[in-house]
Amino acid sequence: MGTLLARFEERGQELSGWTPGPTHRDFTAEHLVVHGDRFTCLDFDEFCQYDPLFDVAHFTAHLGLHGLTQFGALDHFDSLASQFQRVYEAGARDYSPERVNLYRAIAYFKLVRFVALVERPPEWVEMLAELLSEAQRLARR
């Protein structure tokens, strides 16, 4: 875990220079209310000026966690996550796949605590290994 944290810091320094903007900071599907073709976002308790790409990464990491917990596969919703990223990228003025990957790695790292201490599903130990492995893979890019 220490090596992974050091890699986050290293990559963060390499990818600095972005412009802060409005950021939800813990954006997940649970924060959306969908009514027909209208989407409303709720829960702005961690809202701040930060890198908006963190929201993209956090949301897609939570799709991965949902795929892992509900279907046994971290990549179960990858096509939806990719579609979400493509739509976001089309409208973004400062999109960086490298920053999204770093933030996804950080989000998976954060989800380890959630899985181990909060949710604790039956296969939690295996899930931790998969989440950490994905965080390491993304941080290496």
C-alpha cells in the first residue's frame, strides 16, 4: 500500500497544472435521481473547487465496484463507464485520460476501506485484492 501511495504522489506531480473547477468529489450513481430523460444530482456535502475529472473517475470506479459486488466482475460495466467518459470528454475543455486513470486508481484505493470496513461482503478479501490490483495497474500508466 505504501508503494501505491508513493506512486499516486509521483503521478500527481507529473500531471499537475490543471485548472480547478466545481467538483462533487464523491459522485456515484446513488447521487442521481432519474425521471424519464431528466437527471438530477444530489448530495453536495463534499462539493468544492478541485479537478472535475475526479468526479468522472470516482463515478466509473463505483460502477466497477457495483459490477464486482453484484456480478463478480470489476469490468462488468466497462462499456457504460466508457460511454460516460466519452460523453464527458466531448463536452470538457480540459480532458486528460492520464488524470482520469490516476483518479480512478485513487478511487479504487479508497474503495478498499469501504469494502473491508463498511460493506464487508462474503468475498471481501478477494475483492480487496482485485481493487488493489486495478489501482496498481491504473497508477502504472
